[in-house]
Amino acid sequence: MPRYRLSYGSVREFEAQTPGEVVPFIADSHFVGGEDERDFMRRLAISMSQWNRGTYCYTSRDRLAQSMMKAGLLECVD
């Protein structure tokens, strides 16, 4: 299973079948709950764009992960 490195705030690594699984990985560490995944991805995209001025597409888990990879926040390390 591929290993990914998330560099957003702190640097963390996780194993996942696809890069899109970064969304539930991040959601598990957030204190705000009760929102659906689409709202969470929108809020996350806004937060990341404020953090590093990148552009993030949040129409799906995979598109958000691709945007994160392009911005250098997510990389496949294995």
C-alpha cells in the first residue's frame, strides 16, 4: 500500500490506497465535526489557500488530493 506524506501544519505520514484518502485522514484530526464531507473539503480548501496561497479544487477527494500534490502539501513517498 502506498505511503503518503502530508505537509500541512505538521508533517505526517499515512498509508492509503489512493491519494484521495487524505480527506478522511485530515478529518480524523479536526475537532469540528458534524459537517458533511463536501462542506469539510470546501472549508479545508479555503484554509489551505489562505495558508500557502495555492489553488485547490474540492469537487472530489481525488481532485483535492491532486491539488494538494501540485501545491506540494501531499506527496507519495513509497
